[in-house]
Amino acid sequence: MVRRTTRLRVLVCVSALLAGVSACASPRPCAGVGVESGVGVMFLREGYGDLAGASYELCARGRCAKGELRQEDLTRVHLGLPDDVDPDGGTVRFRVTRKGGTSPVIDASADVRLTRQSDGCGGGAYNRGLAFTKKGGLTTKIPRSVTAAWREQVRELRSPSTGATTESP
């Protein structure tokens, strides 16, 4: 009886190991292929008025991403980091300057520690998502208002445009 139990355990362990190894060696990509190190900010513009064309700057670990904001209620900006970045805490800074302006209307920073995101195949990357709202500032805790705005934006992107008509087959 003990031999059977031991054999069963060995068989289960070997099967699990082979399944894990074969998933990464198979021609099908692993679940997390494309996982990249970085920092992202979801910015809820409520309370700032028109920021279309404003410039943003997102900085962390001695790197910065810069660009212009589009006209939308919720904006997502991203800063890619090297794959070998360490998870230690560091400052993330987010700035927004109105189009034609010289000083930022938003200049916020937060000390954050990166978290590991697995690729499902033994690899992964260190990254962190943050949110910025006028009321809450720059934070790693995503407020409900940001989550709700993100869901609404996704719904709008999935729905047909307002001028579209549908035909029955």
C-alpha cells in the first residue's frame, strides 16, 4: 500500500512537471507572453477641464515617457522599464502641462515597489499600476471611480458607433 501511494505521488509530480515544461516548449504561446516590466498610470481627468493636447511625462527609475493626451475621460499612460529591473521601492512621478502652458497643472509623485507578474512559463516581469485622480492624487490603490470609468470606456469601445445601423439577415 505504501509503495502504491509513493508511486502515485511520483507519477503525479512527474506529470505536473512534464505538463509545465511541455507548455513552454509547445508551439502554443504561454499565457503571459508579452509581459513587460513597466509602470502605468490610469488618469481620471474629472475636475481638470479640457486637457486635449496637453503633454504628459511619466518618470521612474531614471527613465521617462512623454506624449500628448487625447480627448478622453480616462487616459492610460505607460513607461516601459528594462526586463532586469529590480522590485525595490522608488519614486514614480507624473506631470501634465496644458497645451501651450509652461508649468504643470499636475505634478504628483509616489514611492512604489514593483510587483512581479508571471508569464505562466517560469518567467515574468516587474511592474506596477497606479491611478491618478484630482481628489486622491497618485496612488497604487485604484479608486472605484477609476475602475468605473475604465469599465465604461471599454463598454463604449465595444458598442457600435451611434450612427451605425444593424440589418437583419
